[in-house]
Amino acid sequence: MAWYYIAFDTVKQFFTIKGRETLNELITMISNCTEFMDVKLRTNEKKILNALNKDKDKITIRFPMEGKIKTREMKINCLIQAQLGCIPIQDFTLTQDTGRIFRNGLRVTRWLSDFLASCKNNFSALLNSLILAKCFRCKLWENSLHVSKQLEKIGVSLSNAMVNAGLTSFKKIEDINARELELILNRHPPFGNQIKESVLHLPKYKLDIEQV
């Protein structure tokens, strides 16, 4: 607890975990942590947050919440999911809040996965906590198509452009012509070469399984 500077009330909350919690339930628990007490829900933010939560005409968060955004916890939950889903947040204050949430959330999710690893009979919750910790570190969902956002110089807008062009894996980015990549991203040379170079230097893992 002290190693990660986790609040006592946060630890007490996580001690109520049964072991079968889903990813959605863990996000809800994290949104209630004491570490985010300084995040406030402002009246002028509700319209944007409600649109992120539910909107028939736009991309919305992965796990929509029932009803309108009414509490600080719901706001935090919504911002976490919007960031992980690469949904643009068109508000400077909300963007600042999101950055603060992820700085603290990184510590909380790491502690949570370490804590659950030391407990018994909680494989489902442990697995989801590890996935969530990974998501917080990369600021992406574990099954996101926006893999390019992990690269230097690639933000939400450029990542969306790459997804729209079908570049949803590092292998596809590696195989595409640098000039074509620049055309997709509306950037000048040698930007395409720099992106491809970044991908080429990523470690590649291979697992061989042999039946004995």
C-alpha cells in the first residue's frame, strides 16, 4: 500500500472484491477511489460527458452507464473509458482532468493487480486487473484498433486516420509504403519513414509449442 502511495479507504474498497469482477466492475470501483477526490463534476461539463456516455450518432464509451452523468464517480468512469477508446474530448478542462486521473490511476491499477496476485481464488478478477493495468499504461483498450497511438508522434487524430485506412496492426504499418503512409496522415517526408522505423524497432515475440 505504502509502496504505491495508495489511500487507506481505497485499500478497504478493494478488500471487498469477490474474485469474479469484470473489467467494467473494476473500472467502476477505481472510479470511486479516494485518489480522485480532487476531480469535480461541473455543470457545464455534463452535456459533453452525457454525449460520450450515450449518443446514437457518435462513437461512445465501451461500457455505457445508466441514466445521465450526475456524480464525480460517473464522470471519472466516463473519462477513463473515453481515453481508452480514443474518443476525442473537446474540452480543455476535461482533458486536464483525464491526465490527472490517469496519473493516479496508473498507481492504483498496478497496486490492484499486485494485491490480487497475492490472494487466492480470484483468477477472473486478477486477469481483468492485469488487463486494466495494461490499458492504463498504454491508454488504450486491450482490443483497440488504435495500436498506432502507442508510437511517438501519433496522437488521437493521426491514429484515427490510420484506423480508417485499415492500419490496425504494427505488421500492417510495417508493410505499408512510407509515402502512402504520409498521404494518409497528411504529413511530409520523412514522417512515414520515421513511423516505420519506430515499428521496426519494436520487439517481436514468437512462441513455439511442441506436443511431447
